[in-house]
Amino acid sequence: QVQLVESGGGLVQAGGSLRLSCVASGSFFSIGAMGWYRQAPGKQRDLVARITSVGTTNYADSVKGRFTISRDNAKNTVYLQMNSLKPEDTAVYYCTGSIYSGTHYSEYWGQGTQVTVSS
């Protein structure tokens, strides 16, 4: 059973920083692309940042220049460094990963971690 577990969320003042982590565990062959999504109350879940297995990244326009996604393949971990946080960044942040079982890829999601930015 594959699991993605996020950590690092919390309450921070506007202008502050947080670093989210997401570790994949269980039985699998490899991990393809990984990413972070967020969902604010009453809104849809949107892509924040994504990173491929070879390190190619893309970001939502709203976070470009403030957030950085990275990964450590040896640790099966993806990170999201969030700087210059704004109240509008408040949301539940979800990690996702494309996990290769050896025969096919499946998309897995973490349980989410709350990020709250106070003004």
C-alpha cells in the first residue's frame, strides 16, 4: 500500500515562510512526477507546483518567484518552500505523486496539511 504523508503546515504571519514536505512510502518501483495542490474553503483544488522525475518544474502564476518545489529521489520526498506568504495562500495543501508499480503508473494523494497565513 502506497502512502503520501505531508508535514510542515501551520500558522504564519504574512511575509513569513514555511516548508512543506511529503514522503512516499510503501511498495513501489519508482516515482514519476510529484506535485503540490491547494484548496481554499469554497474553492476548487488548484495546482501550485509540479516537478518531474528529472527535475523539470512548473508553477502557478500566483506563486512564481515565491515558492520553490524540489525533490530528493533517494528519500522519496518532495518539498515546497514557501516564502513571502500572503493571506491568499491560506489553504489545505495536498501532495500528489505518480507512482510506478512496475507495470503501470497510479496517482496518489496525501491527506493534506493546513497552511494559514494571517494578515
